[in-house]
Amino acid sequence: MQKIQLLFKTIFRRNKTKQVNGEGKMLYLESIRGLAALSVVWAHILATYIPAAMVGPGYNVAGRGTAFSSLFYGFPFGFTEAGHFAVVLFFTLSGFVLSFKYFKTHNITELQKQAAKRYFRLAIPVFATVMVSWVLISNGAFSHTAKIVEITGSPEAGRIFNFAPTLWSALYDATIGVLVNGSTQYNPVLWTMPVEFIGSFVLFGFLTLVGGLKYRWIFYIASVVLLNHSYYTCFILGAVLADIATNTKLIERVREKVSVVYVYTMLLVVTLMASFPYPDRGADGQRFQTIPFPGVDAGTSYVLWHFIAAFFLLGIILVRKEIQSILSSKVLVFIGGLSFSLYLTHYLVLHSLGDTVFVHLSHNLGLGLAASIAAILVVVVTAVVSIIWKKYVDDMSVRVSRSMARILLQSRS
């Protein structure tokens, strides 16, 4: 027992001195990305093999009426598979990270550097994942996905990979289609990439215009109101947090004045808001009823609740140093470093290897055991693939984007 406790303490030991790496990255923010990526992976596994945990009681799908699906659809454990909330958190984190150095230095050059890097940072991984998907589809790797619909009734599985792949369409999507036109046929998770790409430049333009103004807070409020439930709102909210963290004493005052009980109560409230699922209406008209957001249609209320939850979750983490310390543990930072790779590759592993294993096992072992084995294989293989992907694709995109930024900015000067 003592050895187990020692192992746990070693893995998750708090690093009180190193919460920022050599490149100036706040390690605990990396960990948040990693945990959010795992949440997305878990959400897609459930949506495929136990869809009732994702779509709720309105669909006649596998897992309907079970205790498991009841626990994970909404309260109390919906936050663990809140894929939409995780994506909102990604966008808010991007707004924070992309604007943090600018607010720290008040140098417009920081925004120009980020803008010069952005296309190449996103385009190279997008190109790679689309081309890998094209190879997999062309060789029948996703042939068992149609069987998933028959076995589990998964609505998501019924919507994907229903097209004839061509090299031309793959090259178009890999270079233009995804980032410009939002094409997701080769990898549905790529719907977030145009939001990341365009949202980044919305943020850069916004900060260039008003970031240095004394009364920029008025523009923050106006932009959030005007953007409404657009995902670009998340980038502005992230910038607001970065501005607060670098140019005000608000975080220190909250840390000193507000009781830890109130902070952790707020964390619980945030967790509940993050648990609001997509209120999809099924065949019998039932759906999970979120708390309506004032003046907003009930079907889109969950989006705004997730915006608020992401904003306050990051705020709480910025306030509580003990949370930062836990998130700076080596294992969580390691997972955070793989977050982009995990996000881009897990869907391909899930619907190639995972679906094949699940279909072959479900007839003899039952849905529950087959889903468990398939899920474990998907997680393990995705982790291995992500490590390789990070080294040869993700890290390369970082190097190329930095080099191209230097070239572009030098030619401009």
C-alpha cells in the first residue's frame, strides 16, 4: 500500500517551482488542453458504442434506459464526456494564450508573430490528417462503421464517411477545404479548425484596434454581446482573462479576499454547467432540458452556459495556485503536450481499429464487454499514434511556422 501511495505521489507530485517551461508556456494550461482532449476522445467513444450516454433518452439506441447512460447523460458525470464543452475550452484557451504575450509587453509585434505563424501551425497537421484519412478510407479501413449503426444505432456513426474518396478531393480539403470552407468529410473533428483559424485572426484584428485603448473593456462587452453564441466569443473571453491576468490586480485580490469555500463552490457550479449536453431531440421528442438562458432559444442555451463555464473554469485555475500545481504534474503536462495529436488522430483510430474490434466481439461477448475492450484498445493505440504524430507532424508544424513567421516578418520590414 505504501508503495502504491509513493508511486501516486511521484507521478502527480506538485511542482512548486516549475509551472512555466523554457519557452514561457504555462504548464498547467497545457494540462488543461490534455484533459479536454481526453474528454473529446471519451465522448466520441460513447457516441459510437453506447450512444444513449450522449444523445439521451430520445433515441432508441444502445444503452437506452441503463444506469450507465443515465449517469453520463447530463448530471452527475456528464462533464467527463462533455465534448462540446471541451472544444469551447480549447477556443477560450486559444484566446488566452494568443493574447497573453501581447498584454504582457503591449507590443503589437507579438500579435504579428502569432498571425504569421497561425496558418502553418494549423495547416500542416490538417494536411497530414486528411491525407492519412484518405489512405484509410481508400483501403476500406472504415468499412465496419456502417455495421456500428446496425448494432448500436449510433446517429454519429451514421453520418460519417458516407462518400467516395478521391485524391483530388483529399488534396483540396487538406489545403483549402478544411480551413477555408469547413469541410469535415475526411475527419469530422476538423470542424474546429476553421473556427481556430478565423477566430485567431478575429482576435488579432480586434486587439490591434482596441487592445491598447484605456476603455477597451467597453469593446469587450460590446463584442461579446454582438457575437452572441458564435464560437468567436470564446476567443474574446480568453483575451479578457489574459488582460485581467497581466494588467490588473483582480486575480490577486480574489485570491486574498475570497474564501476558498466560495471558489470551490463556484468550481462545482462550473462543473454542472459543463455537464449540460447537446439537447438533441430524438424520435419521441424527448431531450435533456437545460436551464434556459435568458432570452435565448432552449436549443442553444447550452452553448452559452458552456461559454460561461469555460471562462470561469480558467479564471478559477488562474486564482488557485494549488490547482495550478496539480495540473503542472509531469504526467498531465505530458498528456497536454499530446493534446493536439490526440484530438486529430483519435477519430481515425476509433472508426478503423475500434469499430473493427467492436463489430467482431459484440456478437459473442455482448455490447458492454465489446465496447470496453474496443475503448481500451482505441485509447492505447491513439496514445501511441499521438506520440509518433507529435514528433513527426505536430512538432514539425511548430518549427515550420516559426521559420515562416521569421521570413514573413523580415520581408515585411
